[in-house]
Amino acid sequence: MFVAAIRSFLAYVAVSLYVLIVAPPGMLAAILFGWKQHLYVLGHLGVRLGSALCGIKYTVISAQPLPLDRAAVYCANHQSNVDPPILFDALHPRMHILFKAELNAIPVLARAFRIGGFIPVDRRHKEAALRSIEAGAASIRAGNSFLIFPEGTRSRTDELLPFKKGGFVMAIKAQAPIVPVAIQGGREAMQRGSRVIRPVTLTIRVGEPIETAGIGLGQRDLLIEQVRARIIEMMAEGPSPRTDADNG
């Protein structure tokens, strides 16, 4: 526990300094020259820096290649605060994320998120949330893939929390496929309420895309149940031993 706490402290310091040093010039290049791709490269490097210092690794298990050639909505369960950065790094080279509006309190990071095409969602205000969903759908139609956590917060157990509808509405409006994702090991890596990140190997299972073409908003509940059932099924398969697909 002591060693994990030290490693976590070093990771927080290193990643914070990394963001403060590389984010401003990266954002400036994106604004002046349209080099948004550089922000994603910097983002992946930052995640890998933090993961290496904490000892976090992951295994991706997918029966087929990830659909990187088309815009999709990746829908994942949520166990801990390590899930978003790890899935950002593991699933797509230019993954966009619907993020909590509370992160706007971190000015440099929030600004980089916005320039990179990430979209904040303020669930406390319905009209603002609806505008975010519309913006997300437009971004997907423009060819961008998104990561969503429909539980809205971290689950304290292996049971999935009820799914919120916003991300599914976004996918239906864009007529984009939903890719079910089950991540396991997050709670072992970082318990809720703790800042200590323990060294673990996460298992990420990716299911076949579920198409939304031809589906209307009236069928969103059925779509939610279908995606939810697939994630539960993948979670039941349990963690996997390390394979050649492991990072690091």
C-alpha cells in the first residue's frame, strides 16, 4: 500500500507537470494550424506516462478488429477513475469523450478537451445536456467516435447501475453503431474515495457493434437493454490472463 501510494503521488505530479508543459503549445498549434491530431498523440503519451508510473496495464480481448474505419459510440461500464483514460488509450487513436461538466474546474485540461472535440455534459441542467447530445450527434456524423459511460457514475459493486439515455439518443440521432465494452479490474486499481492507484492488469472486452441504422428514438429502451445485456455477458466472462494484446 505504501509503495502504491508513492507511485500514485509520483504519477499525479508527473502527469500534472506534463499537462502544464505540453498542453499550451499543443492547443496553440491546434488553434493556429488545425493540428488537432497532435493533441491526441499528446493525450495518449500522458495516459501511458501515468499508467507506467502506477503499474497499470491492460489486455484487450475482441473477437474481431475494432471498427476504426467508421464512427461509433463505445459504451462501457464504469468501475473507477482509471477507466476513462485507459479506454481512451486502448480503444481508438482519436477517441472523443462525453465528460462531466465538473471537469471544467480544471482550466488547462478542460480547454484541451474542448479543442480536441470532447463534449462536456451537465446533467444537472436538462437543456444544456440536450445541447451536448445534439453536438455529439453532429460530431459523430462528421466521422468522430465517442466513448460514453451510461451509468453516469462509478458502480460500487459488480452490478451495473441503471443506464442513462443520453448517449444512446446521440447514437440513434447519428445512426452510428454502438460498441459494447466491459472493463474489469478498475475497482482493484482504484477504490472509490481513494487517490491511491494500485498496479493491476485490466481486462477490456469489446463486443460486436450493435447497429442503430433504421432505429428511431422510440426504440431506445430496447437498444439500451440489448447493449446492457451484452456488457453483462462480457463481464461474466471474468478477467483474462495476460496475452500478446497486453499493453506494455
